Amino acid sequence: MALVEVSHLVKRFTRDAGWFRRGVTVAAVDDVSFAIDEGETFGLVGESGSGKTTTGRCMLRLIEPTAGEVRFRGENVLAFTRARMRQARRDMQIVFQDPYSSLNPRMRARQIVEEPLIIHRIGRRAERRARVAELFDLVGLNPAHLERYPHEFSGGQRQRIGLARALALNPSFLILDEPVSALDVSVQAQVVNLLMDLQERLKLTYLFIAHDLRLVEHICSRVAVMYLGKIVEVGPTASLFAAPQHPYTKALLSAIPIPDPDAPRQRIVLDPALINRGAVLREIAAGHFAAV
Amino acid sequence: MNPEPGIANHNPEPRTPNPEPLLRVERLTTVFDTARGAVAAVDEVSFDVRAGETLGLVGESGSGKSVTALSIMRLVQPPGRIAGGRLLFKGRDLMTLDDRQMQAIRGAEISLIFQEPMTALNPVFRIGDQIGETLVVHRRATRREARGKAIELLRSVRIPNPESRVMDYPHQLSGGMQQRVMIALALACQPSLVIADEPTTALDVTIQAEILDLLREMKAALGLALLLITHDLGVVAETADRVAVMYAGRIVETGPVRDIFRRPAHPYTRGLLASIPGGRPGGRLRAIDGTVPLLGDLPTGCAFTPRCPDRFDRCPTAPPPDYPVGPEQAAKCYLHEPQSAINQQSAVTNQQLPYGPR
């Protein structure tokens, strides 16, 4: 059964009319539907402005969607009251892209990781301390550095702090919004390995929002491709990478730089005329859908 | 140590005499003055850029690759300063030029493309005027000529409707279009060397591919040399003729692109290539242990020692010099010291590690 089910999600942003300009409404997320199975890593890719980050934030109601449904374990998250939503967030957490701006510079690492426990009134002081030390160990941070401030950590270590914070409440579902793209190349692989280890140990389900397609190909079981607010193709990673169907997916995959000077290259340039805006997703191979 | 650093000098075998490179950077050292003394961001860096070639300068944040670019343009701002070395461009040492002479080189002979076009372009001037200004300053063009040339340049970088776009302000263009304007600006005076500092990092992958294609075409059409600074090994493999790998302010390996990808000789280069996602989906990636060291707190000897899987007692003693590992390839690693006993061992590692086609 699907752990998370998004159906017909819509988010419109409106710029009000002013004295000298007309109001404008854009659909950042335009009728998006997908389901994530328990224990899988589901990739969401697309160019900047395609709506992938907005989709992730709407799922946790960090941004209120305009319409649609987000079902978590069968319950519609968008119908929850404030109190019920807070409760639900224990089970669904997010790790942000930028480990520099997503940690409060005035808080010690211990306080940052402990904060969710305090907010949700979990454990006594000593129990919380023990839990924070355990989380530090879990994400590969040295518990001797608990009292340090974020600036005393490297980018990779900061992302581990963000991950420890997200894991503090024992969630089953994590949204990873470009979790390694701000990190140095030599450190990215460490964090990716950690994410894969944690998924196995804690039976986590991931929504992995990314633009690094090589990484998506490596760690995601299924992928959805977003273009101008819509999912234009979704399917098992192997099938989608081997036989992309939508013109945008074809262009996107052909644009990945290949780290091999002798690899044959065939660049497909996106011809917008080829995109059928009215097309709906239809199944073209087992579990592989494309709007063509 | 080699008396004259520079890639050309590491060649142990005779080969066809190399014409004078377009740019020869010799033992460039750029330091930043801090409360705890001078810290070298660029430490005795030497390399050549040959006429018409693309040299990929690869490194992570803090490796000194951007400071190297700024140093070549002599644009390092205090507390940074160039502390030593020579910058031979067409045989002239840029270090000896006065400000006025240097100004005549910048933009006209050597130009720079930055990572963020939005911050590099002036938001309050029309793009046509920004391109035109270069021509007015360097080529004494009239305003009218400059406008005509700006339209021509915008057309050459394939901006649609250049006649009307020339009147646009930077914010009216997308990121990819802004970077095309930056390229037009960089090419306005037909320089012989273009330094591009992470020109596609801020762009989407499809736009990145278009910009790299454009740079390649422009390079071929105008016969210019390109110093491409990037952290993306995929971009390097697709664009560069030769590669220089930087780590902690030093160039640790140089060589032709094919040799670097097929037979990487420095453990850092091997580690970078091995850590690229690939192979069996879901398998663990081959990460490099530890983190990039902070400048000012570098390990003694080879700065990569604490993270190196092949380190041995010699590594922390002194920074290794360049050792030739191929006709045009050199690595700063004691594994390749000719009399080193470990040399044999490295040959084994070498066979296991190269990043092969997938």
C-alpha cells in the first residue's frame, strides 16, 4: 500500500493587481498526482521553477495548497486541524538543501537537534540529552561536538545535523530537498551513503527532490519528471532512464554531462512544439507513464 | 624540486617542441592576510594554457580555483594579495604591468565569465549598453557602432530578436539568456583567452548543455583558449582538452583529459572519479573520507594525507613535487617518486581504480 498519496494537488500563486498592473495567477503545481510506496525512494526531478520544491512543501503544509489531496497512511493531511497537523509532522519531516541557512547560527548543535523533542514534549531533560547523543551517533557526528555552533562544522557535518533534527521524532517519511547539492563533491558521496544506510536501518521512505540526475538514477526506485508544474513522466528509474518518452525527459536526460571523455554524446534539444500540453499520463510500459 | 614548474617541463621524453603557451602561470602564490598571519589560498601554482585549447581547472570549494582566476586578472581584493610568481601572457609578465596597462588587457585580451550572471551584470544598464561600453573603452568605437556590434554579438550567442533584446535590462532575461549575454560581453573584443569560473553551475542541466555547446562553438570559431573552472567532472570530460586538479591551494595533478579519466594518478583525483554515482543502482558510493581542510590549518606535507587511502610515512614530511606519470601527465604524490618502493604497489591500485565507461 502507498504510504503517501498525492492526488490532483494544485498550488496557485497570485500577484494582486496594483494601480499600474494587472493581477497575475500562476499555477506552480498544476494537478499533480503520485503515490510513494513504503520503504522506497521516490525521485522528483525538473528544472528550477518546475514546481518540485513547492510540491514537497505543500505535502507537509509548509505552504498551503490551493486544491487537491495529500493522503498519509490513508488520512487526508490537508483536512487536519492545526493540532492534528502538528501531531502528523512527527511522522513526516524535511531536510533542506542549504545546510548554512537551515540551522540557527545562535543555537548549539545539541539545541538544534533537541528542539523538536521539546516542541513535542517528549521525554525529560536527561532522556532528551541521551536521545540527542544517540542521534549524533546515528548520523556519524562526534558526540564530543554537541556543544558546538553550526559555523564550527563543515557543510557535510551541518547536513548531518539537519538530518539528526529531522530524525529526532522517529519519522517514517522524509522529504529530502536537494540534500547534497550544496556539498563538496568529495563529501556528497558520504552523505548519500548515510541516507541509504539510514533508510535500511530505520525503514524510512524518501521523497528525493533533486536536479542531479546521475544521483537520482543511482538511489531512486521510481522517478517523476516535472515540467511547468505538471508531472510529464513517471516510472521505475531503470525504465524511465532507458526509454524516456516525453520530449522534455528526453532532452533532460541527454543533457547530463557524462564523466567519460570517450562516451558518445547525442544531445537532444527540447523543441517546445513537440510538447502536447493537453496530453494526460498514459501507461506505456509496466508502471511507466508519460504525457505524450 | 623541478627548477621550472609548468606542465611542459615535466615531460621526460623528447617530443615536438611546444610553442610558447598563451598563458604560463609560474609559481603563483596568492595569500590572504588574517589576524593569524598570511594564509595561502593559492600556493605555488604553475600551469600552462596553450593557444586554442580548453584547460579544465577542477577543484572543490576552497581549493583556490576562483582565486587563481582572479589572480590571473589581477583582481584580487584586500585582504588578499598576490605574494609571488609570474603570469606570462604572450610572453609578457602581467605582474609587471601598471594599472593602466592591465586595464587594457582585461576584457580585451583576457576576459572573465562569472558563475552568477545576475550579479555580474549591472542591473541599471541596458544589456546593449553594457556590451557596447567594452567596445567604446577598448576599441574606441562610437556609440552607434557599439550598438550595431552589440546586436551582432547577441545574435552570435543566439539570443532571439537581438534588435529588441539589446534594449532589455538584465532582469528581463532568464538565467540562461543572462549567461549568453555574459559570453557576448566576454567575446566583444575578441580576446585570446577566456576564463570561465563555474559558468553553468547556477543553471539547469538543459541550459547548461546549451551554454557548454555555445562556449565550444565560440572557442572553435574564434580560436580562443578557454580556462574552464568547475567542480563538475562531467563538464570537464565534455569540454576540456587538458585538466588540472586543485586541492587545498595546490595543483595535485595535470594531464590530458583522457589520461586523467582513464589513468588518474593522484589518490585525490582517483577518489573524485570513484565517488561519482554510477555502477549498480542502490550500491554504496565510494566516498572520500574526511572533509576538505581549512586554509590556515592545512596538514603538513601533502595536504591530502589525512584523507588518503594510500598514505605512507613519507606523505606528511614535505609537500611532494610534481612527478611525471605519463608523457604529459604529472602528479604531486610520493607514490610516483621514481625510487619509491611503493611505486610498484601504486601500479596495482592504478589498474583497479580508473573510472571506466558505464
